[in-house]
Amino acid sequence: MRRREFITLLCGMAATWPLAARAQQPTMPVIGVLSAGSPDGGLSDIEAAFERGLAEKGYVAGRNVRIEHRWAGGNYDKLPELAHELVRLNPALIRAGGNVVALAARRATPTIPIVFNIASDPVKLGLAKSFARPGGNATGISILTATLTLKRLELIRELLPQNATVGFLVNPDNQDLLLEIEDVARSTGQSLEVAKARKPADLEPAFAQLVRAQVGAVLISNNALFLSQRVQLVALAKRHSLPATYEFREFPAVGGLMSYGPSLPDTFLAVGTYAALILKGAQPSDLPIQQPTAFEFVINLATARSLGIQIPPSLLLRADEVIE
């Protein structure tokens, strides 16, 4: 072969090398995230914890895994459509936060792995056969919020007269949680005034109902919509001079009175770890459903003072964090 012909052939082959290299690169796996909230929910620390869980197992968002979010913006009616939209992307797995969100994802696909963080018993919800061996395509973290509701009820009652009625705000789309709360009321023999809100516009009327019922305090249930609307909820409680208790620290951090529950960043770190294990080939059916073992009690003392509430020293001593 002549030297000129050889150089021409070599140059032609070199021009195709980048294309061939790209063709041989593996497709970046996709994690679909289905959320009832909105991207401006101010929960960047939670997303960072999820990504940290991935990174600890070797997956870095944007480098070797892609994350696709779908936000319902507080409209639960959009969840089935958004879940099917994610399924059409053929993701490696779907992350779902909250009972209703996890159920929407499960109805959209019986095969794509789902990693959830939910408030209720996944076996009763039909998401798993058991905690130890989920058996299907879904696993994750179950907070079992009904147990925490009892504890939060005990804590808030330390600030109230003995016979005071406590209000409870719940999203009626979350029927399982609503039934659990009714069980709590029956088991304690205490009077609970239940107000319902399924979208942001329902929050003010729900608080107006609680004020008319002359409740002494209000418990805000564990719900993805309420978490995304926590600033509005805290403002409503302050406007109506209602002591309120929440499940997560993210509420007292923006002015809520108190919270008792697991750490959300820790929860999402665990969800990220499970997501990474599934990307590595683990099956959801073999990954046990986890439950939080540590809970934090947070009191916002500045809010207590603004409400004219004297927090008993015994309660302050039990707090893991006091926000001044």
C-alpha cells in the first residue's frame, strides 16, 4: 500500500473512533422521582441526602446516573399521569415519597423497581408481602406514623387543659392514614376534631373549621403536600394562635412550635442507599423494608413565646433541640 493511501485510510479510521467509542458506552441509568410537592419546596437538604446515599455506593447524579423528577405541585389527581410518564422513560427505578405517591407508582408498573418512604404499613397498603421479604417490586422506608401520632398527642397535651379538644389536619386522599388516626382517637378515648385538606387552597378553610371547633391545639399529619406547604401551615397556626405539632424538624425550622419524628435527611439517605443497591443489581423483593430507630424532639422556643405558651421545664429537658 502506498504511503499516501495508508495515511488517508488511517485518518478515516481515526475519524470514526469517537463515534465508535460513544456507541460502546453504556447507557446512563435513570432514576425517576415521583413527588406530590413542587421543585420550589425548599427541601434541597433532603435531595442532597438522597444523592449522598447514591454517591456512597458509587453513583453520582449527572455523571453515571440521571435523575428525572415529576412534580404534582400538590395536585394528587396528577400522580397517575406523572407515574405513567416516568414509566415510559424506562427508568432503572422509581423513587416515591408518601403513601398515595407510592401507590400511584405501584399501579403504574408491577415490574420497575420502586423505592419508597411512606407513613403507613406497606403490607396493609398492598405494597409488600412482609417487612422482611417484600416479595414484589417495591421496598424502602416505613415510618409507621400512627405510633408517632400517639407520642405527639401526649406531648402537645402537656401544654393544654385536661379536657381540651385537639384538632387533626389530614389529607383525605390518604385514606389509610385517616383510618389510623381514627384508631388513635378510639384507643385513647380522646376527642379529635378532624379537618381535611387535599390541596393548598383547602388549608385556610380547614384551619377555620378547627377555630370554630375551639380546639386547643392541632396535629399536622405526615403528608407530602403538608411538607411542601409547611411555611403556609406554620403561618396559619400562628395567625389563629394555635399550638401545633408536626412530625419533622423542617416545620419548627420555619417557625412551627414543635415536632417529634425521624430525621428526613437520614430517611432519604437510606432511600438513596437502597436505590444504589438496586442499580447494582439487587432486587426490591429481597431488600427488607426499614423503619427508623431514632427520633428527634424539637421545640421552637421563640414560637412558644409569641403564642404566650410557657413550655414546662420537664418538656424542655426532653427536647433534642431547642430553637431560640
